Amino acid sequence: MSLSPGGIGAVLQAENEYTRSFASSGGPADKQGRLRAGDRITGVAQGMDGEMVDVIG
């Protein structure tokens, strides 16, 4: 398994029913400043106006 960021530029890991941000380094997530290491990801959307989709479990 490779721990290199891709896509949003963050390394993610599963933790029970959640996805947790493990690290980010210089990618889009880091530059935007809204995703930090240790954050739980509970939903995702496409763009600012996209519908939020629950990703728990």
C-alpha cells in the first residue's frame, strides 16, 4: 500500500465506520485549508453547489 496523496491531495484511512484524513501536503485540500489531519469525513459533494452524500459506514 502506498501512502502518497492523490486526487484531493490527502491520505485517507478507514477508522471504524468513518474515514479520517491522515495527512495532506501541498495538494488542493491543503491549499484550501478546510481539511486537516485527523478530520473525520462524513460526507462528500461535487463542487460548492453539489448535493452532500453521506459516506459513513
